[in-house]
Amino acid sequence: MRIKTKILLGFVVLLVLMVGITTFGYDRLSRMNDRLGGFYDNRFVKVRDVIDLRGTVNASGRAVNDVLVGALESDSLGVAELKRQLVVFQTQLAKLSERPNDPGEQQLVDQVTRDGERFGDFLQRFVVLTEQFDREGALELYKSLGRSRQDNIVSSLNSLVTFEQKTMETEMERTSSMYDQSVRWVAVLTVIGLFLGLGVILWVFPSITKGLSLLNLMATKFGQGRLRGFGRLRIQSSDELGQLAEVFKRIALDLQQQKEREALYHQAKEQQAWMDAQLARTAELLKEGADLKAISQSFINEYAPVLGAAYGAVYLLDGNENTNPTRLYRFGAYAYSGSDSSARGQAEFDIGEGLIGQCALKGETMTVESLPQGYMPIRSGLGEAPPTQLVLQPVKADGKTIGVVELAYSQPAGTLQRTLLEKIGEKFAYLVMNIQSRYRVEELLRESQAMTEELQVQSEELMSQQEELRETNEKLELHAGRLKRSEERLQRQQEELEHTNQELTVKTMALEEQNRQAEQKNREIAQANAALERQAMQLTLASQYKSEFLANMSHELRTPLNSLIILSQFLADNAEENLTEKQLEYVKTIYSSGNDLLKMIDEILDLAKVDAGRMEIAPEQTLIEDITTDLSHMYGSISEEKGVGFSVRTEPDVPPVLYTDGHRLKQILRNLLSNAVKFTSEGSIELRIRRGCEEEIPADAAGNGPYVVFEVEDTGIGIPADKKEIIFEAFRQADGTTSRKFGGTGLGLTISRELAHLLGGWVTLASSEPGEGSKFVLTIPEQCPHPAESGNLALSGDASAAAFDLSVTEEEASAAQEVTAAVEEALGDGTGVPSDAKGEPGGRRSSRSAAGEAAWAGKTILLVDDDERNVFSLKSLLNHHSIEVFTAENGKEAIGLLASGLEADLVLMDIMMPEMDGYEAMTRIRNHPRWKELPIIALTAKAMKEDRDKCLEAGASDYLAKPVMIDQLLSLLKVWLSR
């Protein structure tokens, strides 16, 4: 159990006990307070009232006596006093009677009331007689009734007082007993609480001390550097200290692994430095001169001990043999003497002969283990032993083998020695090639000198025969002139050869210096490449994760959107004409909201494509008039509804045609104009097209030819100065608060700027003041610098989920044209909302449905989708158009239905399904000869281009991205069901 839980449990127990003691004490005090309150209200007050009533009775008796004895100055004063006493008496008696009483007490109160009423009656009669001045009658009344009734009332009051006094004594005894009992209980509960607290301490503290002792031990080991001992520690506790100890242990083990990795790294660096030092020593072999045998011998003597070999030999092709040498000769050896009688080494080999010739023929390293008997033994002054391993390394330069190095080992060679052997073999090969090149140059020089000497001899012979051959003087002079010119040419050739030799020497030295510098740079480049590869891998993974996340999120959002848009559009048709205008307005609002959400998903996918560098640009001949006409038609009516002026002005010097991606250009202008319309409530909006001035074009962009400038100016709310930079950032707006007036995702300007860069241009905020409007400027070259993509016909719009590619072939040309027209018609006015959804619900769609009724009436479609919402919406739509629909939840079930004999005219195949997805299902269907020509339309909520390519490669006849547009689906069904 965790320490926190133990402490919390202990505190809870103590808190419960404290609450219990407090509750018990409060209950006892409340009960004692109630008793004291009852004692005061029911007893003490009653006794006080009884005593007051008895005092009034006695005062009334004294007043009667005063009247009878004439103690007052007049009888009228006595009568007034009696009346006052009578009123007081009756009031007190009534007050006593009204108080609540227990049964025994009530009997006494009733007796007091009866006696009081009689005494009151006596007083009233006595007052009447006194007022009538009948003193005798009053005296007689007093004697007969007054004295006895006064005694009775006083006696009853005394009895009631006695009863109340006894009751109060009893209550006091009970209260005292309750107090004593409460004190005892509080003492007992306090002792229990102390014992429980002690138990909690004894329960919690051992866990803490044990954990702290373990941490102290681990800290001691950590401070002493004994990290390996942490692996043997066993942590039994699972509380916080145990978890802390576990973390401490993992840290120590990680540090130990880090130290081991650092040791390996340092070892690798030392080995690399050692190899670099050994490679640098190869340049010293040139000091041996131009003798190939001397350099070969120096090479084997220098590097055989470094490589740990006990015997070594170098075999090279003799470059002087002929232009294509085929025989290897031994040019150097280590620990070998040809005079040794036991030496059985061979001095030369043909290519392919023995292991030496075979290694030269294959050009690969050869290793022979467990050498048989007969190999030359490895000798020293203390003895000899046969070699255990033989390594043959080809000497290659520019991919050509020019020799072989043979090494014999008493122990197997390590990886480091083999790597060094391979690298120094390459360096040695270039040295050999250099020396052989020198040999060839020297040979040419010797030949030219011999030819010169021969010509000189011939010239002398001709001169000695001059007199004898005078008749042929002219011929000889002509021949002598030719010979002289030949001699001059030979001399020039000799000088050129000498100059070439000097240049070769200089180049050789420069080459050695360059080799050293290249090795240093190669090491630096290798390190930089390694770092760049790690970063590139991380960026690739991050881009892949983001693409997968966006694709999956697109799928999850488009799947419910598919049902929402299809059903809302289906309701908007109101084919049964049973919806009111208000209900149709609700349906159109649902449809419009779904398309707004779809547009936001498309903007996020566009931004992801731009970030990943996968946004495609397809330049083509684009008419500016087409663009201005579409934009005027699109935003003219919207601006008119808002009461804002809208105009498009094209300067005369603007070229009528641009070579650029017209769709992307229109997408940028739509974003800029949509912002202008959204943020402008009064005034005007103007789109102006003109040629770019030289001062507007940066120096680094001037080489792309003339530019065209599109200016979007409005009189809207404007942009503050501190917000002008952030508006081009993704998901940022000038007003980014939650209470902002205008909505939007904040992606339009970000995507527009990136698309402008892809077109070779840029988007800037030329001017903007709060309350005075803004002016955005798009600048693009007349000739897009990016090459056009070929091979596909791409159709895309704001509703990029509805766009798809069609590969046009001769057999499918007519069908492709029908599909293209259907998609353009489904895209409507370019806003992503079909035209029928904005106007009359039963307009053009009804006519198209009637036109296609003959194509799909009575047809059978197999719908494969695991989402019940999509199945319901699509099945309802298709059934409404007299199409029989069979459904399957996955690819396996769909193949089972087809195999059972279902004659389907077309298959609507979802991609993301359990058990067997759409890709595998389409592949299996196409592999079956019976269904090879069955039309399959793939339905997927992923909108990436690679998803479309995967669908077509898997066997799909066509492709639709969710949410499916009804017009687009019906148009495709008409195309494929008409075949």
C-alpha cells in the first residue's frame, strides 16, 4: 500500500473519531441545553407565575380587609384597588391556564383555575356590595365565602408550587447524571483516539524508514560510482519511496549504459584516428622513388606488422608486359626468403590461377580458414608454426584490379585490421597507377629520343651522299625539308613530354595534398551527413505521422459528413413535396453547414500538402477573361446582397493569356475576395489587374520574365499595424479572440501565400488602416517557372473532396467526357455547393434524374460499407431512383455475396472496413475472371492523391471521395451503368 494511502487512511480514521467525539459532545450539550431550556420555560417560569398569582391573591385579601376595617380614606379608593387587583388576578390566572402542562401538573392547574374563578367571583360580588355602600352585606359575604375561598386558592397555589419544586429537583438529578455519563464517554473515546493514532504511526513510519534506508544505500553507491551494483538491488516496496528508488535505479542503469556507450564511442574514435594515421603514412611511400618493387616492398614491410600479419606478399600486374596484362608478379614480400629451401611460394600467377589469380579475377576479398598442410610455416628464433588464416585483398583503382595483397595470420584478423587493409589497398592502388603512368611517360620519352637519333643518322648519311646524288638534289632537299620539319615536330613533342612529366610530378604532389584534405573533409562531411540523416529521418517521420493523422481525421470527419450531406440534399429535393418552406430552409442550412465544415477540412489538407511539398502545380494556357468572368459571377451577387459595390478592372496592357495553373490562381483570388466580402459591410470592393512595374519586382525574381499584378482593394474594417504580420500565419486572424465578430479558420491567407510561391509569385498586404479598408496584392509571372505535370486530367475546386483524376484512354474517352461534365456540374458555381442546393430543390436535378432514369432503372448495385449511416443514406437515395441495393459490411462478405450468384451491375466499395478492407476486396474481385469487367466505384473519406492512386491500382473503375455529392454519384452511375 502506498504511504500516501496509509497516511490518508490514518488521518481519515482520526478525523472520523474526532467527528464522532464532537458529534457526541454536541448531542449531549444540545440535550442538556434542551433540558435547561425546558427547566426554565416549563418549571421556573410557572413557579414564578404561581408565586405572582399568590401574591396578587394576598394583595386582594389585604385590600378587602382594608375596605372592611375602613383603613383607607374613602371606600372608593378601596373599590378601585380591588378592581385593579381583580383585573391583575384574572390576567395572571388566564396566563397560567394557557401554558402547556403534563397530565399531573394539569390537574393541579385545573384546581387552581376553579378555586381562582370562585375567588374572583367573590371579589366581583364584594366590589358590587361595596359600591352600593352595603358594608354589612360585604362583611357577611367575606365571612361566609371570602375567607374560605381565599384559603382554598392559596392552598391550591401552594400545592402547585410544591409539585413544580419536586419536578425541578428530579430534572436536576437527571441532568447531573447525563453530564457524568457524557464525561465518561468523552474520556473513553479520547483514549481510543490516542491508541488509534499510535497505531497509525506504528503502521506508517516503518515503511518510510525502510524506504529512506534503501534510498540512502542507493545514494551511497551512486556517489561512489558503483553503478553496476544497482542491477542486483531488489526493490520490494511499491509505495512512493519504492517508486522513487525504482526511478533512482533506472537512472543509475541508464548512466551505466551511457558510460558504456561513451567508452565504445571513444574506442571507435581511437580506432578511426589510428586508421587515419596509417592511411596518411601511405604518402610517405613516394619517398622511395619511382621503383615499383621498392615501393611495393616498403608497403608490405610497413603495413604487414600494422595489420598483425606474420607473412605477406604483394602481387601486381606488370604494366610493361602489354596493353592488357594477364599475369601477376610478386613485387614484394614480408618474412619470406626465396633462398629458403622450405619456401614453396610461387613468384607469379595467371589471372584465375590459384587463390591469387582467382582473387584478382573476382575483385573480392577472400579469406581461408583452417589452412591445410603444406603452407609455408611462420618462423622465429624460438620455433615455427603453420598459419591459421589466409587473407587475400585485391588492389583496385577506379574499379579495376591491378594486384593482390596476400597476408598470413597466426591468429584470425580482426574487423579493424580488415577495414584498414581494404582502405590502404585502395591508396596503394593509386600509387601503383601513378608509378606505372610515370613508366609509360618515360618509355615514350625514350622512344622519341631514339627516333631523333635515328633521324640524325639518316640526315648525315644523306649529306655524305649529296655529291653522288646531286642530280636528285631537289628531291633530296625536299626530303631534307620534310625530315627537318619532322625533327622539329619531334623536338616539340619531346619538349611537350618533358613539360607533361613536370606537370605530372606537380599534380602528383598536389593530388597527395588534396587526398589529405579530402580525407579531412570526408570525415567532416560524414559527420554532417550523419546528423542531417538523423534530422531528415525525424522530419520524415514527423511528416508521415502528420499526413497519417490528417488522413485519418479526414476519414473520421468525412464519414458522418457523407450521411449528413446526402440526406440533407435528398431532403432538399423534396421529391414527395411534403416539406414546408421553413423545413426546406432548415434542410438547406444543414446542407450549407456540412459544406462549410467540408471546406475547412479541405483547407487543412491543402495546408498539409503545401507543408509536405506535395502540392502539385499544373501550368496551362489560362485566359484572364475566364477568371474575371467567373469571379464577377460568383461575388457580384453576394456583394449586391450585402449592399457593397463590386467591380473588376483589367488594364489594356495586360496579356490576355497567362501560362500558369488557372485553378490555383482562381483559388488564391477567391480567398482574397472572400475575405474582402466578409470584412466589408459598406463601400466597395475592386479587383484590378495590371502589369507589374520593374521597381515592384525583387532582384532575385527579375529573371522570370514580366509579371502580372492582381490587386484586391476593399473599404472594410482594415487591419491594425501590429496584426499585419500574423495574418499570414496558419490559424491566426487579426481578431483572434473568442468574442470576435467574424468567423473563419485563419488558413486562407496562409494557403494563398504558399500557392503563390508555387506559381513563382507572392502575396503581400500593400496597405491597410483600421476603419479604412485593405489592399492585398498578388504578383505572378506570365510564364510559370514550374514544369507542367502530365499523364492525368485533374479536376479540383474548393470542394477538393469531390475532385478526382481520370486517366483518359481512347476506349474511355467518351465516358471520361461525361464524367468530367458531371463533376463540373456537381461543383456548381465553384463554391463547393451544387447549384441545385442553392436554388429550387427540384430544378435541374429532377431533369437530370429523369434523363438518367433509363440508365439505372431496374439495375442492381452492391453497396459495401461498414458504417450504418452511410448505408442508410446511400440505400435510401438509390432506392428512390428505382435501383435495387444489396449491402455488405466488409470485403469478405461482399465477395461471398458475389460468389453466391448475386448478379450486380455495379459495386460501391468503401475502403476503410474491418476484417477485409476495400483494397484487398477489389484486388480479389479483379483476380476473378467472372468479375474482371464488373464496374467498381471506390468510396473513401481519405482525400489524399495517393489514396486515389491506390484505389485505381487495386482495381477500382472510378473513385469518389466522401462526402459524396448526389449529382456526382448519379452522373457516374449513369456513365458506368450505360455501358
